[in-house]
Amino acid sequence: MGVVDTMRHDSVFSADSWGDRRVDVIGVGATGSRVALGLAKLGIANIHVWDDDHVEPHNIANQVYGLGDIRRLKVEAVADLVKAQTGTVLSVHAARICGGEELGTAVFVLTDAMASRRAIFEGLKFKLATQILIETRMGTDQGRVYAINPCDCAHIAAYEETLYGDE
């Protein structure tokens, strides 16, 4: 097995400069499964994945999972895939985050419901351990990426204006 070479990406991001800081990926569906794999390929070693969902047949078309993963917990399936492709062992949490958990330096919020995004954000606000929250939203005709400092009042106010109900 070869070693992953990230040298071409070091000018943008260096895993060596990241050290052992923790990254949490909340929701490992269409975007989250690819983010977890991409982080590991970049050399991030301390990755925690959170999801309480199982792989279903309709997930195969747009997520990293294969047919053999159907009915498996998504966090276990993505952990096996990441380990097979990069050697990185993920910390697996087969749970839904309610907002009170301790999370890492970077948190990717990639859930499929606005209510969960709001709850996670409420739990992260003003916690100094998390320096950046990254959240994506995709629809058939648009995509958005939010990158905010959950300890910065201006970032908090601007982000809270983007939160809406699931209905």
C-alpha cells in the first residue's frame, strides 16, 4: 500500500500544520460522505463522523456508498471506505447531534434538515473550541456554502438570518 502524497495541495492546505486538531462531519450523506473521504485524503487524521441513518438503495446514486453497504449504518460504511482508501481510522458516532456535544476545531454541518442545523449551531455558538463551522445547502438550481466563526458576533448574526424552517 502506498502513501498518500498531498504535496500538490500544501500551498492551500497542509495536514502537517493542522496537527491533531479535530474535525467533525455531521451528516455523512451526499456531501458529508465525500467531505469525510476528502479530508482523510488530505491527511487529516482526527475525523469524527456523526449520523444515525442507514444506507438505503436511493443513496447509492449520489453518495460514496456501494450496493454492499445497503442497510449498514452510514458512519460504519464511510469509516470502512475511508480506511480502505486512505488508512485513516475515523471516530464513528452512530447518533444524531442535539446541540450539546463537544465538537472539534472545524465542524461541517451537512444534515438534511434546517431544524438540526439550527440546533447544532445553537450548541456551538460562543464555544471557543470550534473556530469554523462550514455548512452547505444544495437545491436543484443553486448551491451555497457558509463558512463562519461561531464566536464572532457579526458572523453569528449574519448566519442566523439564513436559517429558516423546514416547512
